[in-house]
Amino acid sequence: MHLRTATRFPEERARFYAAQVAIAIGHLHNKHIIYRDLKPENILMDEDGYICLTDFGLAKILKDNA
């Protein structure tokens, strides 16, 4: 199913995408990066259905204990 033709996702698929976003943001936080532009346009998907966050223009790198 192509994303442009899908009007709704099954709950299991939506849970899969939400978990991937949470893991990606958690990884960034472990690297002391705050991602501040989360919106659908900044979430890309590969041919296998895995997501990638893009547009780090508003991201902030924390230094020391900031």
C-alpha cells in the first residue's frame, strides 16, 4: 500500500512508525542533540518502511550540562 493512497493506517502499523520515531529521538538525545522540528514533512521512509528524520536546521546540540 502506497502512503499517498492510504487514508488510515492499521493500529499495528501506526504503532510501528511511532516506535521508530521514539527510538530515533531517543538516540539523538543520547548524543545530546535536541530535535526541535518534528512534523510529518520531516519524516522520510525507505522502501522497507523504516523512517529517517530529516531537517536538523532547528536542532540544538547541548554542551556540558546545558
